[in-house]
Amino acid sequence: MSLLEAILLGIIQGLTEFLPVSSSGHLELGKAILGIETTEDVTFTVVVHGATVLSTIVIFWRDILDLLKGLFTADWNESKKYIAMIGVSAIPVVIVGLFFKEEVESLFTGNVLLVGCMLLITGALLSFTYYAPKQGGPVTFKKALIIGLSQAIAVMPGISRSGSTIATGLLLGVEKAKVARFSFLMVLIPILGANCKDILDGGMANSVVAPIPLIAGAIAAFVSGVLACKWMITIVTRGKLIYFAYYCFAAGAIAISAHFII
């Protein structure tokens, strides 16, 4: 992987991790466009995902600090309740990761047709938010579990994690700002968990990516992630998800057409 390819893929990861257009799908499309062969080397994926986690922590550091302060108190409080709801939301994706890891990984083979079809589904889901209740309430344990199910489905390349979780929350009647916050904080557990598992499994032991492209990709993912996270919060609160639905429809149609033409 060259330096330029690493930077481009890092930017794609950072932007699309938070914008509702599917980071995994765009990474697959990016690899196909750049002609990068899929290998068993997970180092680059682990590093850029770690960089996007860091960007989330930078944006929500006050929220995370408040939650941690509330966690280390004797009484049952809102912070402990919120952390518990995040834990509940992680159950479906943890089950998928533990029992269907090989099946999920088999989908990441540069299948442009699959990515295109899934982008159309993402577009449809974002379109449904137009009919979401105008006045929203808080996240509950039941809603957290349902949002978690949508996150588990988003392991498919082309299904946007942020798009599916935020859209699901809005359709369940969660307030815009609250569902955006919950969506970005709930991803910390599965990404950190998946990264730790890959490291412990020795997936990074025989990396073929040189240090400089690896660092450059991580920096690109972090910077673009910070910008995208801020932008996405504004987009959700202003109810502008429909524009990303149009983008997903267009990108999906192009990907499907490219599969049959090229």
C-alpha cells in the first residue's frame, strides 16, 4: 500500500464512519477503484478504526468524562443507566462478532455488486426518517436494544452503521441530538473490542503495510473523523439526512452499474 493510497483510504474511513454512507462499503469501493488487493493483513483496518475511535473521544470527551464520574459512585444514577444502555446496545453486534465472524469477513472481498445493493438499502432507511416523529424523547433500554440490532445488521458492507442506528433511533421517537450522541458513543465498545480481538489473535503480527503509510492513514482518518463527526451532529439536529439518502441511491446505482459494465 502506497502513501497516497493509505491517506485516501484513511480519509474515506474517517469521513464515512460518521457520515451515514457506510465506511465499510466505501472502503471496499475505494480498494476496488485503487486496485488494492484484499489480504488477511488487518493492521491497516485496526489502525484506522482506532483513529476514528480517538476522534469520537475527542469530540465527546466531556460526555465520556461525566459518564465515568457517575460510574464510580455508590448510587444508581443516570450515568450508570446510560452506560448500561450502551452495553445492551452492544449485545447483538457482539453475538455477530463471536459466532459469525468468518461469514462476515467473507463478505469483504471487493464485491461491488453487494456494496451497491446495500447502499440502496441504506438510502431507503435514511429516507424513512422523513416520517419520524418531530418531537423526540430519551433513549430507553428497549430502544437501545433495537438500535443495537440495527448496528449488528450494519456489519454488512454498504449498510451505514451511523445511518442505520440514527435512523432507527429517530423512527423510534428518540430526540435528534440524543440519538446522535448515543449512536457515536455506542460504537466505542464494538470497535475497541474488535480491535483488541484482532490484536490478541495475532492478526497484526505479519503486517505488510509499511510504518509511514500506516501512520499517514491513521492521521488522515483521525482528522477527517473529527470533521465528519461535528458535521454529522449538525446534520442530524437539522433533519438533513434525506440528502445522504440521495447520495446512497446514486452511489449504489453507480456501483451496481459498474459491476455489470466493467
